[in-house]
Amino acid sequence: MTTMARTMPRRDIFAFWDRIKMPLFYGVLILWTLISVFPFWVSVVYSLKPVANSYAPPYLWPIPFTLENYRTVLTQFELFPRWLLNSTVVAIAVMLIRTLFCAMGGYAFARLRFPGKDLLFTLTLFTMMVPGQVTLIPQFLIIGPGVIRNLTIAGVEIPTGFGLLNNLGALILPSIVDAFGLFMMTQFYKSIPTELEEAALVDGLGRFGIFFRIVLPISQTALLTLALFTFQGTWNSFMWPLIVLRSPENFTLPIGLQWFKGEYYTLYSIVLAGSIFNSLPIIIIFFLFQRYFIRSVAVTGLKEA
Amino acid sequence: MFSQAKRRKLSEWFTAYVFLAPWFFILFVFVLFSIGWAFYLSFTDYNLFSPPKWVGLSQYIRVLRDRDFLQRALPNTLQYVAVVVPIQTFISLIIAFALDQNIRFRRFFRTAFYVPSVTSSVVISLIFVWLFSKVGIINQIFHLKIDWLNSPTYALPTIMMVNIWSTIGTMMLIFLAALQDIPLTLYEAAQIDGANRFQILRYVTIPALRPAIFFVVTMGVIGCFQVFDQIYVMTAGGPLGSTTTIAYLIYKWAFGSTNIQMGRASAVAFILSLMILVVVLIQRRIIEREE
């Protein structure tokens, strides 16, 4: 290119660029598609091969073919279905609770007047900037053993923690609402017209009624976007469950899979088959609701811009 | 007693506080109190079993003299950020740019690129541990015999690559949204003024992308400084500490060993926050100065 730039007049460079531009862009896109898809493709292929062939060619097609690994995962490991269930319960619970609470809080920030609102909103934005590592240890203490052990006032022992270690509640309680979702819903409610609510107010409907009967039904898109985003985050989350869950029967799928890997390192086809149970549901949900996922990314991008 | 207006105002207050009650609970207990308590703990010696013992600044001093921190976690993390952030930003920008052209099957490409970003870090790590094992497919295809994740030289670069691979989908989408937001009239005006394609790129497209670039780089910096999942699953900080990052060290000191050091781990967490803050501010300066 550099020699060309020197010998060619400008117009010719552009003509040359116009000729190679589209093939070049298609080349980039196809190359990256292959890079993106290859690891998933081979992991599915090898999950369908016998364990003895965990590293053997052919790479791109399951020869010899077997469903044995999936059968092993679901029947030989009594804990596996349990992990699947735990993950599902937690992800759905957090999704429903957080979406509702974020919508309520976002509505309050966007529409209602109350003392301390600006300060609270600023605090909310501030908390988004604090790295998770800072609050990790105290959150662990609050959820589990307590911030102060054996705190007694006037002879009465005061608990300073929820005692939820090794309990799925530990995954739900701190996640019932979060700053990001609140912020997203606040922005959403600020962007929609107020006429409908004003009319309802004149008709004598209270704020509660307005929110639940008028506002929630018209916020479906925003609610679904937040719900999917939350589901994905909870379903995939790793560090917090790793810290608060102790016994294998309470693991969520990512923690279980990680533990699995340690136990069956040499039987990798089984690990891959297990992994599919974690990645496939979220990929299917992504395909079904692609529009909303893409919106959620665009919304994340908007918050700074 | 109350006038109608006053009653309405009070009921609005009441509704707002009820609607925000869950957030008050989380904000005050799990966020603000936690930050304060972590700050307090960072000045103590605390092993979870006996009460925190006030030790002043000595945890910070000890961290700054600690071999694991100074010779492993700190350089590894900085190297990680310095390599991953520019590469992931650059590749995702190129891909977004290609997708923004008059491309067929745009939806298909966009979907394929985003799949790694919806998949859990654990599954991705498990797949790459297998792909990059000594007898794995990557070595077979390229006729190599590198023990990627058990080599102090290759382990960190391998994890960097995995992270770049898995984050590009999200970043590409942000750039694509920003590119599609640039008004066509801006391009038309530049063309009427006689700008050539290079000048349009330089004076229209890139300035319009600046907020998106700032956002993506910030996200990348924050994410990279806190990298944990991939490290935990793929190498557990090894071999020989070559993949120990700051976030991993915090986990190890607070939860991951028999010698629990919650005070020291908290001190590292604050040092980490300060580093993130400084890097983000410097980066903002640089992007603003370009203007």
C-alpha cells in the first residue's frame, strides 16, 4: 500500500479502494464469523463423540457419533439436573423480582416528586462506578456469618448477617434491584409522554393504580429488555455463587461445571456435553429475542454518550 | 385538615418511597454500608474468626511490599489491560465499520458475532481449556506442541486472547449503533464541501464516534482490571503466578486459601479502584485532547 500511495495519484487510490473495498469487508466479516463460531461448533461436535475420542480428529463432524455423553451427564450424575434446576430457579426469580423493582424505582425517579430525589439519584449513579471487588467481602459477611460476630446489646444477641451461606437465597437477595436497571428504567420513563398518566390522574386514579394499570402495560419493550439482560447475567454469573455456595447439591450450573471439570478432566467430551446445557438455553433465548438484546447493548452505550 | 393539594403531595412522597424501598435496602445495606465497612476492614487485620484488629495503614504498606502483588498481580493486570483493551477496541471497530457498509446478510453476521458475548465465561473457559490443551485441537491443527495454559510464557496471552474473542461482540454492537446514528446529512454536507473519503473518515466519522470509543474503552478498562472468571477456571492464577491478577489475588486472600486475610484483600480492592479511576481519567483526557 505504501509504495502504491507514492506512485499513484490520489484519485487512483480511491478508485483502487472502491474496487477492493467490498471483497475486503466481506473477507473480514467471514473470517470473524469463522473465528466466533468455530469454538462452539467443535465443542458441540466433540460432545457428540465418544469420550475416547475427546481429542481425536475429525474436528468438524461427529464421527463416530454417540449420544452417550448426554446420557451420562443426565443419568450418571444425580447432581447435574439439580444444578440445572438451581440455575433456572435463581435466574427466573431474580429476573422477575429485579425487573419489577427496577421499573417501580425508575418510575419514582422519572415521574414522582419527593424530598432527597436528586441526591438519591446521584448516589445511584455513583454506585455504578464502584468496582464489585470493593463490596464483595462485606456483602459476603452480610449475607452469611454477619458483620460483627456475637454482637450483644443488653444481653440480647443481635444478628448482623442473614445466615444465607450455602443457600440459593444468597444469590437472590442482593440482586433484587440494581443501579443499572434502575437507571435504564428511569431513562425509559423520562422518554415516554405523560398525557396518559395525567388523564388517569384527573380521573382520580392514584399513583399506585396508574403505575400498575397504565404504566407497566405500556412498558413491555423496556421491561422485556431488562428482563432478558438480567436473566443472562444471573444465569452466567460465577464469582458470587462461587463464594457463597458450598455444598455441591446447591451449586448453580456454572459452579457445577467448573467442579465437574476438576473431576472429569480426562473425559472432556462429558464436560463439553455438560457445558451445552449452560450455553444452549441462553443462545436459544438470544436467537428468539435478538432485537431486545441488541437494544440492551445500545442502551448501555447510551448511558455514557 | 389537609388541603387536597397537600394530601396529593404527601401521597406522591409516600408512593415514591414505597416504590424505592427495595432500592433503599440494597443501596444502604449492600452498597453504601459495604463500601464503608470494606474501607474500615482495610485498616484492620481480619481473618473472619476473631474480631477485626485495627492496624492502621499497615495492610496498605504490606500490600505494596508483597511479592505476589508487586511482582505478579500488578504487572500481570497492567499488561492484561494494556494488551486487551486496544486490541478489542480496534478489532470491534473494524468489524463494526465493515458491517455498517452496504452488506448482505448483515443480521446473520451480527448474530454470529454476538453469540460469544451471551455465553457464560465459565463455558467459554472450559471450551478453551480443551482447545488449547497440550494434546488439543489447536496444537493439532497448527502442528504445535505448546502447553499453552501450563506455560508461564503462554498462559496469560492465551487468556488475553479468550477475553478479546468473547468481548468483541458487545463492543462491535456499540460501535455499530454509534455508526448508524451518524446523520446522513453530515456525510452529504462533507461531500458538497469537496471532502474526499479519507477526509470524511477523519473529520466526520471518527469525531462522531468519540463518545462510543470513550465508552467502549472505559468498559474494556473496567472489565480487564477486574478479570477473574477466566483466570479461576483456566489456570487458577498459575503456573508460577504468571496469570495471577489483582482481582484473583483479592479472591485468594479473602476466600481462596486457609490463611484468610480479609483486611489485606480489602486494601487491595481500594488500590484496584484507585487504579481504575486513574486510568479512566487519563484515558478521558487523551480522548478529549484529540478534539
